[in-house]
Amino acid sequence: MTLWRTVTIGIAAIVLIVGVSSAVWAGDARLELAQESTLETVLQRKALRVGFSTFKPWAMKSKNGDFIGFEIDVAKRLAEDMGVEVRFIPTKWDGIIPALLTGKFDIIIGGMGITPKRNLKVNFSDPYEFSGMSIVANKDVAPDKSDLKDFNNESTTVSVRLGTTAEKAAGNFLPKARMLKFNDEAASIQELLNGKAACLIASNPLPENLVKKYPGKLYLPLQADFTQEPIGFAVRKGDPDFLNFLNNWIKVTNSEGWLEARYNYWFKTDEWQSLVE
């Protein structure tokens, strides 16, 4: 056997060994990654811990103290399809992403808009719904306005909820207005009703429902939402298996029409109002 042939066979053998070793290592890495997935942890725990904050009608407390709403239905169905129970962990909105990252819960299901800034900290699933921003105004403080530019001045005070995309929308569309920020949704609404704020920016159907509830005091200056934002599940980074499951779950429930049916119930009917009033 010539020296060249011996060297060639030796190199081929080394390449083969390295290739097999790399494949085995990659397989082990994938297996380890799957075993460390939140999905596997949830299945072993037999419980899905859901972080959320209250926003009507995404999630809210009923008269009897139970949590109800669109996101509550979504979380319950997700847990049911995983074959586990669901545990709801209410959390202040401005601290909900840090709470997810420290492991307080497994997933955020709370009407969270997908934004680049949030995406730097968490991974998002595909959108399972879309939300639009609207504006509701106080008739006495800001009468007869019909355009966003009518509110973009230093004499206008805008009420928003801290840490929401409504806060960002107010900053983008009404940069000259004075902004009042609240951790609690009820407090932001009360500021509007008391006349301390000329308007409130929030995702629909909250503005529409407020006008229905207080027709003598509030009105909708715009005929349609002025933004549209995708809503997704938020999970910790580095978990492709959990994201894969969530994305496929969204596809399946969308194909069934289930997500649309639940959205229509909570956002386009008043049938649930008696449960919270």
C-alpha cells in the first residue's frame, strides 16, 4: 500500500469518526434541550402556570371571584390540550416580563402585543389575535373632537396604563399631550370619569364598552381603531420545543374556528357583562 493511499484512508477514517461523533453530540444536545424545555417541565408537573394581568375583557374577576375573559378561556383550553391543570398567577403589568424571566410562571397569556423591545427579553409565539388602539374622551373636558390631532397639544391630559402598548401609542400619536400613567386599569378609567384626563387610550373593546356604560359622560372621537398590533404568547428564550407546540396549537385552534368564536363572544357581545357587574 502506498504512503499516499495510507494517508488518504487515515484522513477518511478521521472524518468519519468526527462526523459520527458530531452527529451523536448533536443528537444528545437536542435530547437535552427537549428534556429541559418548559413543555416537559409542565407535563411532569401536570400544571401550566399562567402569568397575566386584568384587562377587560381579556381577563377579569367575576362577581363570584373567579377569573374570566378571553385569555382565561385560551389558557384553559391550552392546558386542557396539554392534559394538565391550569394555575393562574395575576401579576402587575409593568412587572410581568421580569416575573416570567425569574420563573414565577411558565407563560404570559395576557393580551401582550408583540413588540421589538419586548422581543429582546422574551420569545413570542405566532400571533393568535390582533388588537387595536382606540381613544375615549370626556364630553365636558374635550367636547366635539373627531381627530387624533385635536388631542395632540399641551393642554390635553391623556390617561394610560403603565407598561402597555397604549402608553407607547399615546407617546407616538400624542407627543405634545401630558400623559398620566397608572398601574391599575380602574384608576386610569376613574381619572377620565373625574375629568382629570381629557381622554383615555386603550385597546378595544374597553373604550367602546366605557361609552356604552357612561353615554352621558364619554364619547368615541374616532370611528375606528388607529393601530393594529399582533398578540402572542410570551415565553422564556431558548425553548424551541415549547414555541413549536404553541405555534401548532394556534394553527389547530384557528383552523377549528375556536379562537374566533371565543374572541367574538368576549369582544363583540355583551352577554358576559352580567358576570362582572
